[in-house]
Amino acid sequence: MLKGVPARKELLQVEGREIAISNPEKIFFPQRGITKIDLVRYYLAVAEGALRGAGGRPMALKRYVNGAEGEFFFQKRAPEARPLWIEVVELKFPSGRTAREIVLRDAAQLAWIINLGCIDLHPHPVRAEDLDHPDELRVDLDPQPGVPWDDVRRVALLAREVLGEHGLTGFPKTSGSRGIHVNVRIQQRWTFQEVRAAALALAREVERRAPQLATSKWWKEERHGVFIDYNQNAKDRTVASAYSVRPTPDARVSTPLGWDEVPSVEPEAFTLQTVPARFASGGDPHAKIDDVKGSLESLLELSARQKTEGQGDAPWPPHYAKQDDEPPRVQPSKRRKP
């Protein structure tokens, strides 16, 4: 930018509001020549689906002010300089600290946060109206290095099978990175501790059925195959939501799928440049996700049975308080031998 020349802005009319997009031609994905305004227009094209995944929830802002190849930072607290029509809600974190986080309700608010340099969306699994009881259980399938993509697909289908046996309906999507997510809407009756316990029970059952393919082991030195990250259900954890663009060279998108697509899905097919046409022609495979709110009672019964069989709690992330029945929070190779 030349000295003394103001940066260009592009004004968009969204939901009856004027949204100023600063530096609209700034390159955000160099390998594809995708600009900031391209990113904003993508989110406006899929806003209905993106808001179905992230709307109504407090969210941390993951900001890439210099594009996908630059450094990013998480901003939990909503910017002080924000329009009056940007909604916020106060969250309490496991550390005891609090923060007022942004809650999206419409496409104008969505465009406003994308202008801040947010590439992907990271909402909490709770609604702004009830911050203590999640309405979503999240199954995060994370393949270890060298694991074939087909194994991820197979574990996703097995997770669906286990969920169905426990009266739950999962909605799959590509993670936009290396894995698959399965989102499960649940009744707002259970605490974060209980939702995590249900997710751990699910992970262990999938591992029991396919021990060569899947693992619930927290320590990386013990993992193999596809790790089912039960700790994504702990309080204050977030994952990229539906229709989030990921900071990959090809601007890959975390894309909702129908279960019939999972056996042959290839994640590289879904990018910022291809998903809007898919959304426009076929709609959102997760359109009915809010119509099915399941119960965790059966999974929690499974969790109780696993405990009677000797499977207690599993390790938590390092910054969480030590739990009563949690195993030693040190990787097995470094534990003291008796």
C-alpha cells in the first residue's frame, strides 16, 4: 500500500446491513489465488449450512490476518470494537476465567467475522441459551500418520453402527483436513463430563470391534490406526464446524455428507471453489440434523459396564484438573516402574 493512500474497502449489503470488507483483494490462499473477498463470498453462498453448524453457539475466533500460510492466533474474547448487532455471551472456562464470545445468528454477522481474518469456524458444542449442557456429541476420527484414507471411512461407518445401536443418529462430514467428523445432536440434559464419558464409551466400543483399525488410546506412543478423539467433548474444546474452509493450500472445506457418500468420499473433491455449486444444486446433507435429538442414556449405561470391567477414566488434556479415577497423566514410557 502506498504511503498516504487509504486501504481499499468493499461494501456488501447482507441481511439489510452494510458490511465493510477491508483489503478485499488480499491473497488468502496463494496456490489458488483466492482472495479475502472470495472467502467472504464463499461463506455467503453457503451461509444457511454454515449457520446450521455454527450458529447460535459461542465461538472462538481463529484469525489468519495474513492468510492461510501466515501465523494464526485464537481470540476467545470478542473484539471490543464491534457493531452493536454482534451478539456475545459470557463463557466460564475450566481455568476459572471468563470471556465474552461471539454468537452468530445471521449471514451479516458471519461476513463480519470472516473480515477479521477467520478462515474456519470453531463453535462450542452448546447453545448460547444453555452453556452448561451440550446439545452435540462430536466423534472426531483422526488418522495417525501413514493410515490409509479407506480406514478412516471404515471406522466412520462402524461408528455409525455403534451410534445406531444406542439410539443415536450421526451426521458425517469431512474434517477438511485428514479425518472425518460425525456430529450427533443430543437432548440438553447432560453435563460436559457426561457427554465426554459417552464419547469415551463409544470410542472404546469401536476399538473393541475393530482393534486393528481404531484406537481410543490418548498417548501418541500407544496409538495406531484411526484415533477416536473423545476429549474433543471436554469443556472448552472446539472443532471446525460444517462448511468451514480449512487453511490448506487447496482451500479444502469441512463438508457435510450423506452416509451413502462415505464409502467412496474423497476429501480433496470439496474446496472453496467446488462446494458452493454442490450446495446450490443438492442442498445441505445435514438439513435435518436439528430434527433428531437423541438420548445418551444407553451410551452412559455402556460406560458404566465398561467401568465394572476395569476400564476407568482415560487421560484428559494437560490443562484440565486431575480427575478422581483418571490414570497417571504421563505417557507410559516415562512412568516409574515399581
